[in-house]
Amino acid sequence: MAKDLSAMVRVRNEAEFLYAAVRSIIDHVEEVILVDNQSTDGSPAIMERLRREFAEKVFVYHYRYPIRRIGRENWEYATDPAHRTSPSLSANYFNWCKDRCTRSYVLNWDGDMIATDYFYETVNAWRHSDKQVVFLRGVNVHPDREHLIAARCTDRDAILASLSVPGLPRWATHMTRDSPEARIYPTQGSRFTTDRLWTQRISTPFVDDDPDRQYVCDASGVSYLHMKFCKRDPFSNYSDDLGRALATNFTVGPILERQWKALLGRVERLLA
């Protein structure tokens, strides 16, 4: 069976990097599903521009419900039986978006992620393999666009002590790299769950039911530059206390590698 790929991109106020994020993957997927969630910036216009430019590949949808933010807000709904089916719970939103995808596999992509050459190599190798799930890694770019970010505090317990619920991204104690995440997975048999309570998680039998992970590709290189911390409001999708903890914990990290700096230069020219 051919490995055709739907990119699922959830959008809320991603105008700063959305065009470049989609352009960076458009030639490596069969379709792009853009889902706008109550954006108040220029995101809808950018989505329409992408739809016009790539009419055979880009499809735009709108999700009208407000989404509970990562951390305490999501936890409150995920732990309350009365709210587990709410359209405002992030797992339900993610599943709605996934259900719009028509291809055999889904690439879960963000509107502030820029694909690297390593990503292209990984996708090509995956298409010619028996692997069903791909874990991807990225690096977080500092707002100065000369460095990556780093963490001021690496003590997980200390950061957790400042939060109202015990939900903290694994990358929060180092900040430089995103944690490996299953970002390519089969459309059929995969669903987002609330078992982490503070956020959603993709559940697929190729990971959950196979401890040896024989059908999993763990791509160890850098597949994307994450521009989250370069946005005007990088913490808007986190509950207030988690957003504060992350905002006060990041500082200047390692200098950007030459190829990543060159990639950012191409992004800047594309967005000019």
C-alpha cells in the first residue's frame, strides 16, 4: 500500500510563520488540512492564499469551539466526566482535525514549524520502509534568531512545584530541543486520548501495543526549526501558571548551526 500523507495543521493566530511552515512541507505531502480555530490575526487570509496557490493540495476548515489551554485548563475538563466529550477538550479537537484527513497517514504539523533537509530525508526513507510511526525532533529558535533557547532551571521538581497541576512538557527542563513526538502515524486506528490529563496524546497500536517498537522510526536528527518562541505571544496556548513557568525559564542557548541559519534566511525572504 502506498504511503500517502496528509499534513494536519491546526491554526490559531499563526500568521507570523504559517505560510513558511506550510511551504516547507507542501512538496512532501499529498494534502494539507488547515483548520482555523478562532484566529483573530491574519491567519485566515494566509490560509486562503495557500488554498488558492495549491488548490489541489490545500483544504481549509474552521473549528468554532474555544479550546482549553495546555495545563490546568485541559486537566479540569479531562478529569471531569461531564466534559470528556466536550468539543473544547484538546483531544476531541485534534481528533476532529484528524478525521478531516483523507490519506493513509497523518503528519501532525504546527503552524510555527519549518522543515529541515533532514525531515525530507526522513520522510523519503519512511515511505520506502515498513515503519508505520515516525518520531520527530525539533529545536527551539531564540527570538534573536541567532541562537537556540536554553533553560535557566533544569530541576523538574522545582518547576512542577510552581504549577497547579503536575503537567509539564519534558522539554521544559532543557528547552533547546523539543521532546521526540510521534508526528507521523496511520490515519486508521490512531486516536488522540486524554490519558495525560494536562494535554492530548496520540494513541496508536504500533506504539502502545508493541514494546519493541519494530514498526517505529525514531528519527534522531533535527527535523524542524520550531519558531514558537519567536512569536509575539508564544505562551498563549498554555494555562496561565504553565505559561509563566515556561516564560521565566528560557534564556539564550547554543548558537544556530550554519545550515539552520541559512534556512531561516530563506524563510525571511519567503515572508518578506
